[in-house]
Amino acid sequence: MTAFDNIRPADDAALEEAARILRAGGLVAFPTETVYGLGADATDDRAVAAIFEAKGRPRFNPLIVHLPEAAAAEGLAVLDDRARALAQGFWPGPLTMVLPRAASCPVSLLASAGLDSLALRVPGHPLAEALLRRTGRPLAAPSANRAGALSPTSAGHVAASLGDRVPLILDGGPCPLGLESTVVDLTGRRPVLLRPGAVTREALEAALGPVAGPGSNEAIKSPGQLSSHYAPGLPLRLDATGAGPREALLAFGPKVPEGAAVTLNLSPSGDLTEAAAKLFAQLHALDRPGLEAIAVMPVPETGLGAAINDRLRRAAAPRG
Ligand code: TXA
Ligand code: MG
């Protein structure tokens, strides 16, 4: 008897089972050349919410979306000449590009934490590629560890950190690089290195010209770095117990007050995973011209509620 029976060698049968779980909205941990990722179908809001739940993250950080090949980026994000040059030079490999989301991007808004950008990467590990091809969906995948823990570079690390929070861990041996991917933001005029990694700044500059470092003016302007990086146009009124006729109501739970101009419910049954899955899409939908505010009912601070409330508080914070 082993302590964890959710680790399986990544043979053909295990890959098939992994693809089945992912297509059904479940989570699978898988090896990449950098670290193990905790993957979910990036187009499925609830599956993406389950990632945050399993990691126990206190806030919704945007996630990297993994693709089997560069061509799969079309339709998800807007690639300019710089992005194409980096894709050509560094994919598959340990480079993540932050790009503007395409107009009809099917990736969950929760995966971009409500931003209008998307982080994309084509991993250079044969098992990751095989899994992506079999699943036929883009996979959102942060490092496969509980929040605050070290990134896992073996299947055993994943099991030690996540235990039975993930139904299947594909064992592909140790990760060859063992360090997270380089993250470069191409949403602005000047490229910004958001996270150093195996693809060096020098290598990026050889392809792009000057690249601003983390902490530069450009980096501070980059949306992923701002404390209130998604704020609706309407002000938010938190802890609302009712709403007026000029307000939109973001409800939670079974007891919803009447009187709002328009109401959407994060989860009529009070399920926090469902609420996280719907949060960004409902905020966008309620952010309508002609109304005065979005009134938000209280959400419990337990489990994923902490991350939901963190985002609501930041969206409600005074704009500067
Ligand atoms: O090597 C890796 O990148 C691993 C493997 C699994 O691919 N993944 C990984 O994911 O390290 P994670 O979630 O631990 O780190 C993602 C990084 C974070 O620093 C996040 O802020 C940044 O990428 N990021 C993701 N989307 C972004 C966006 N739209 N704008 C700015 N930064 C973004
Ligand atoms: Mg991480």
C-alpha cells in the first residue's frame, strides 16, 4: 500500500484517463519542463475555480494557459510581430507571453483574473504536449502546490503538497529545468520582464530590442501588477442587504432582496466554487451604463470566499 494512489506513470492509459478527467472539468497534475502544473480546462469557469480551491490561494492570480503548439494561440490572444518572433524562437519552451485577449476569447475570465490580457505558453515537455493534444482544450495550470509552498519538480512533491485534492498526478519523472517559466508582458509598447526564468533577458532582447525589468515604470503600469487591476466602471457597494432601482445587484445565496434594476446571482445555493466561477463574468454583465452602482451581497470569508472578497474589495477600492 502506498500513501498516495493518485500518482500514475504517464503511460498511454494514464494520459487517456487524464484527458477524460480534464474534459469532464476535473483537475490533473502534469509534468512540464519547468515545474509540475495543476491543470484544468481553461474554457471551463468551474474547472478553473477548482484550481484556486485546490491551491488554497487567498486571491485570484491570473493563470498561465498552456497550448500544444503556437498555432493554437490564434483566436485566444492578439499576436503582434514581437509575439510571433518570440513564439518562433522560444516555443515550445519555458517562455510565457502576456498578450491582449482576443475579442471572442473562449478562455474563462477567472483564468485571467478579470484582466483583458492572457498569459500563454507552449511547454517543451513531450508528456505535456501529449496531454494537451489528447485533451483538445487549452489548459490553465499554475504550479501544482498549495499556496505559499515551493513549486513541485516531481510527482512526489505534488502529492506531498496537494494530497488527494487532485484526483490524478501524471508521473513523468523530475522536471528538467526545475524553475518556473520566464514571463514577458507584451501588452504595452515596451516589453516588460515580469518574472525571470530559463529564457534570459539577454535572449529576449536579442529578439525584441530593449526589455524593461520588473520594478520599472512599465512594469508598474502593466495590469497584472496593479492592486486593483480589475475595476468595473460602476462603483461597487459591498455588504448590501438590499438594492435600489438604479442599482445592479450581485446576489449570493437563496435569499435575494427585490428592487434592483437587474440582478445576477453568484450562486443561489451558496456554493463558493460556483460563485468564484461566475464572479468576473457577472461583474462584467452588471457593469451597465445608466446605473449608479453595483450592490454586492455579503459572501462568507471561508474557503474560496476569501479570494472572492479580496477581489470585490479591490474592485470597490477608491480609484486613483
Ligand atoms: O513554468 C511555469 O510557468 C509553470 C508551469 C506549470 O507552466 N506555471 C506557473 O504558474 O508558474 P503560476 O500560476 O505559478 O505563475 C504564473 C505567473 C504569475 O507570476 C502571474 O502573475 C503571471 O504568470 N501571469 C499570468 N497571467 C498574467 C497576466 N494576464 N498578466 C500578468 N501576469 C500574469
Ligand atoms: Mg507558483
